Amino acid sequence: MAERNEMSGMNDNGPAGKPEMPTTYDPKQAEQRWYKYWLDGRYFEAGKRPDAPTFTIVIPPPNVTGMLHIGHALDSTLQDILIRAKRMQGFDTLWLPGMDHAGIATQTKVEQKLREEGKSRYDLGREKFLEQVWNWKGQYAQTIRDQWAKMGLSLDYSRERFTLDEGLSKAVREVFVRLYDKGLIYRGKKIINWDPAARTALSDIEVEYKEIQGSLYHLQYPLKEGGGYITVATTRPETMLGDTAVAVHPEDERYKHLIGQHLVLPIIGREIPIIADEYVEKEFGSGAVKITPAHDPNDFEVGQRHNLPQIIVMDETGTMNAEAGPYAGLDRSECRKRIVKDLQDQGVCVKIEEHVHQVGHSERSGAVVEPYLSTQWFVAMKPLAERAIEAQKSGSGVQFVPDRFEKIYLHWIENVRDWCISRQLWWGHRIPAWYCESCGEMHVSREDLSSCPSCGSGELRRDEDVLDTWFSSALWPFSTLGWPDETEDMDRFYPTSVLVTGYDIIYFWVARMIFTALEFTDKIPFKDVLIHGLVRDAEGRKMSKSLGNGVDPFEVIEKYGADAMRFMLSTGCTPGQDLRFRWEKVEQARNFANKIWNASRFALMNLEGVSAADIDIKVPLGTADKWILHRLNETVREVTRLIDSYEFGETGRVLYNFIWDDLCDWYIEFAKLSLYGDNADAKRATQSVLAYVLDRTQRLIHPFMPFISEEIWQHLPHEGETITTASWPVYETALESPEALREMELLMDMIRSVRNIRAEVNVPMSKKVELLVNAAGAEELAILQRNEEFIQRFCGTSKLELGQGISAPDKAMTAIVTGAELYLPLAGLIDISQEITRLEKELQTLTSEVERVEKKLANEGFVAKAPAKVIEEERAKMKDYADKRDKVVARIAELRG
């Protein structure tokens, strides 16, 4: 490792040739350098701790369609925090990277590129077109890797996978064949989502519903005999050409006598029956609905029950076909205009109402999605769902965080429908089915077939379709580890530990991974599912191209550095909730990084000559030293607990408060007295504590801010090659010091109070003041006497009097803290009436607090349910507030007297 240590300018004992850190932190320079250092050192690779427990995450694979967005940045950062923390805690961690071929999304992008060149995929042919897509994949896969690097993700690139690589293709075929052999994959004719522009079936997730201002057309279908008609309403009059019945509710008195009779379909003249079905809502509209089995999913189900014909009236491009009679050859939208005019001319269209409704659009092409009767491949989901439901309800399923998402998951799998898995694309896993032209048999096989297993003929035609992208994605947690082969990685790292993903794909991906994992591995694929929300703009709107409110994460990194972006995203989110992106929050995170840098730089200036071996915190320590170790200890415990609970927002708050307030604003200021003093032992003790606390602080912040923490840690006295593999701090009972905590709280309260008074009467710190402190008891007085030097330094006193029974002098500012009363004689600098006004405001605040706590303790429900410790704390608060109030009352009376 000598080469890397030379590169970083460090050795194992501390600064080597760099006694001071640069004045300012340069994220660009540090980020590139440290990421290369980590990769060269292979610190992210799993399998180096064979005896350690494992912690595994497989990255939700981004599509190879372009740039990563701010949502990817959030998702990836949360995973990296977990992996980095667990790696430091001694786990054998695997964070497996990979990408998704993203069938239709990628093919659409490449076809768009071809159109710009005046070509189509059909001009190239399947083989040449796929060469173009593989070239695209190579280009964008590298772009994604570069973006992962910019975000500082600690991925094990040696195990990177792609959903179309050889191993995953083997897993896909194995799953397809096994499900087919069990009768759970079948080929059939059903209504599916059809994209007439891309000419393929779509998954539900690829359909975007948009609110459209349309029309509701009321049509009169005449009875075949006896005169009269039935009125139906539709938003899509062009589909009436495929009507094969009109349905009414069997209990609807208006139509009971007509059930079984026939209507004449306008324009076409086809006779269609009137049928009874409970699907119809009597109270809605006219109580009669047209049934078009080939162009509506609900109508398809009705048609199945009543054995109705299925008439398709348009082709795969959305053009009306021969079944459309006089409208054959028209585009579906043009057909609508023509048929409405003709129906109006014939007196059939009796009313047109404005109607706002949700219309499905293809996420990829933007075309209006057509519910379309088509022969496709399907997975029978009910048998797979039953096992997943049983696992979840028995307590052996996955743990959702937050747990409310379990209900959403269960509701979906309990009502799951068969899954259309075939796509009319060229990019993807081609369906492993062959059709014999000689004997007509179909064969599904793990291996490519060259002759028919039934008749031996070589005239085989392979199915042209590919599988839905989600089919291969559903196998991701175990196919990436080598399944169906028995591999060391599969044995060691499966099931995975946690899946981190957004709530928008619980149905489409999370549920399918659980189904397939239980079916093929007999285990749940991950123990926990951490659900996060979407990243929205500052106004809470979804980011989109149309609104122009998207945020490029790499623009954020360019401006503020990766650490600032990571800290803002991870600490600004709550599990399951959306996050609002605000630039000022990123700036605050950058300022926090600068605060850490400046504090560390100050420390290094005072640690010259100190090595890791010199650090000893077991020597006699001062109050401030004991206090900061106590607070560090509490922070270690809280940060560890909160990360394990996925409460990253709270973790950020705890870290921020400790580093900014306790360490930087208080301890470093207190430490200066020892560092600059004449007591050599006290100086050495403070140096040890300062080095120790800063080292542990960098380790705690490292999962959130990996680059700056590594840069600082390498400058500090340390042992080891990199902070990425340094041990995680643990809570140590020996560092507990409640006495130091009490002392420092009294001192800090006093210092804050004196500084507040100074600010209130506009007395700068450069002007010395007289301070009298009336201690509440002997114990408090002893604390004050032990820390007299601190009080003088930080209160800026010319004269300090400590004691018990000290009376408030005339014309003095006062402050009440827990354990003492403070008096600042400020003759000539204070207006007595102003001081009375100030005390009256303080009295109002204290009185409100007393009343609030009294009300809380008078609440029988609170007292009955709250733990005894909490009740005791509330009573202590009330006594403290009441004591302070009484002293303020006395002081007001004194000033007025």
C-alpha cells in the first residue's frame, strides 16, 4: 500500500510532509483522487472477510437509456450509507451493481436515433438493429459508471451484472421453462395494453394516465322488433363497430322484459343480443352498456362469461381494419370524427356531453394506449401470489419500512391478475419457444432448437417476441449471484439484507421479486424493504421535462460537491415520504462540510508531532474533555441506532448538532485554553481527546460524506490505509461522564445567558464586565469554582464573584439558569425600566411553560400511558420552570422597590 499512502501524502501515524491542511476544501480535486484510490485498493470488493457476517444489497438496476436523475442519486446514496456503515462495522459487505436492458425504453431511444437518420429498424433487420442497441448500451453503461463514481458509490464492480448478460439469460430461460412445465406460463388471447406507435404490448407501469377533456356520446341502438331503442353512452364511439352485445343488470326492472332480445348495431347493421350481467351498475347512466370484448378489458370478461364473439376493428397501428366497414383504412381518431357525424346524421347520436376522464398514454411513445385483444404469453399469478401472501401473514415475509406499505403490497397481491410477459420488440430476452412448420407442434426449451423434438423436422420458427423487462428484473436478487448454478456468492450473500427503492414500483418490481424468489429459492429475496418517496421540486411538484423543474444531480455535484448533495438528500428524507429539493439546503450542507474542514484544520495545527500511538484518553482529563467524550459516546449510540432503523434524517440531525454545536462551537473553544496554556499535561490530554474525537467524528460522518471524511482522516493521526475500512465507533461505558455533562450544561447555560445579556444591551465581548454568580447550593458552587477559568474567559469578566447567598446589586442585569443566578452590574449601561420589561417577558414564557406541563400532568390519559421515567422528567421540568419563575418574580419586585 506504499504507493497509495504516498499518493495521499500520509503515513500510518499522521501528517507526513503536510503539517497543515489547505485553507479551503476542494471537492473536485479530492473526489476524483479518493475514488481512484478506493478502486485501486479494491476496498469495495466483497469476500475479504470469510468469517464475518454478511450484508448484501443489490442495486435497483438503472435503465441503460441515458443519464441518472436526482431520484437515482437519493436511492443510491441511501444504499451507500448502509453499505459503508456496515463495512466499517465489520460485515463482509456486497453492494452489487448492475443495469437493466429496459426493453421498450432503450429500443425506443435507438429507433428515435434511427428516425433522425431517416431509417427504421426494419431497414436494418433484427441482427443489425440489435448491433446498434448493443453499441448504445456500451456507451450509456459507461456513462452510468462515471456517474456512480461522481456520487462516490462504494460498489463492487468486480461483480457488475446486466440483465442481458449470459448468466442472467440462463436464469431467465430456466425460470421460463420451469413455469411453463408447471402450467404457470401459457399462451392465450386476452385484452392487453397496446402501444400502436411502438406496436407492442405494454406493462402497466409503462402506461401513464392523463386527465383529458373528452366527450361522452349518447347513442340509441334500435330494437330489432317492436320499435323502441336502448340508449348507451361511450367515450369511444369508434369501438362500437366491434360491439357484440348490450348488457343490463339482471334485476333492472326497466330492461328485464328485453333480456334475450336483439338490437341492430347502427351503421354496420349487425344484430347483437341484450344480455344480463351483474357487472352493470343499474344507477349509472342509462343502466345499459355496450359490450366490445376485443377493445375493453371489462367487456372482455363479460364476453367470456356469455360466449360473445370478439371482433377486432383496428390493426396494430391503430388503423381501422375491414371489420370497421366503411371506415376501414382510417386512423382511429379520424374514424371517431367521421362516425360521430354519421351517427348524428342518422339521429343515433342524440347527445354529446363534455367529459373529463383518465386516458392511458404510452410512457415511451406518448401514443394513446389501446386496450387490444391479442395473442400473448402470460404468467398465471394466483398460485405464485398465494405463497407470498402466506409468507407475509405468517411473519416470515419481508419487513416493509415504513410498515404501512405492507398493506399496499398485500392488497395488490391478493387481487393480482395474470401477467402479460410478451413484448413485440427486438431488444430483450427472446421467448424460448419454437413452432414446427411441419407438424404444427410448439416446444419450449432451455437450449436453442435446430430440429423438432416431435417429428425431427428442421423447419422450426422461433417466437419473434421478447419478454417484458420486468421478467428478468424479477430475478435480480438471485440471478445476479449466479442462480441457477450453485455458486459461492449465492450460498454466502443470499438472501440479501435490504432493498432500497421508491414506493412507485412496489407492485411492478418488489412484489415480482418476492414471488419469484419464493418459487425458485424457497427464501424471501431480502429481509427489509426500505421505501423512500420521490424527489420533488421546492414547491412539492413532481419533476418533469414539461415543467422544466428537473434537477441534474451532476450539476449539484459540480457546484457544491458530492458530499453536500449526499448529505442534503439523505438527511432531508423520511422513510416513505417525498423530499423537496431546495438549493439552499444543499448550500447549508456545503457550509456544514466547510465547518468540519475548518475545525479539523484548527486541530491539525495543534497536533503537530502527535502520532496515533500518542493518543491516550485514559490520562487525567478536564471537565470539557470528559464532556466531549461523553457527548461523542451518546452520538455514537444514537447514530448507530438510527442508521439501523433507516432514520437517515434523524441521523443527520444528531450528527449536525454534535459536530456544529458541541464539537466546533463549544469544545474547540474550551480546548484552546489547554492547548495554548502552560500546563503540559493538560495540553497533551486535550490533544489526545481532540485527535480521538475528530477521528471518530470522521468515521461517523463517512457514510454520508465519504470524500471529505477520508481527506480529513488521512491528515489526522491514524492507523490503517483508508477510512472506508476503519472500524466503526462503538459505545463505551468507560466514556460515560454524567458529572461532566452536568458541569458543562451549567457552564454553557451561564455563558449563553451572559452573552445574550451582552447582546441585549449591546455590550461587545471586547468590553469586560463584572459578574456575580449566586450558586443554588454547595455542589453547584464547587462546579463553578473548578471551572472559574472557563467562566472568566468565555463571559469576558473583569471581576468574577462566586458564592452562595449573594444578593443582586442595584441596577444589574439578571439571568436565571438551572443551579445559579447571574447578576451583571451595568450601571450607566442599562435602563431599569427596559430590564423590568425584559423580565416580564421572561416571566410570561416561564409561566406558560409551567401551565403547559401542569396541564400535561393533569391529563389522566397521559399519566396512565406514559412510562414512569417520562412522567418523572416532566415533574422535574415543572419544578425547574417554577423555581425560575419565582426567582424572576422576586427580581422584578426587587427592581421596582
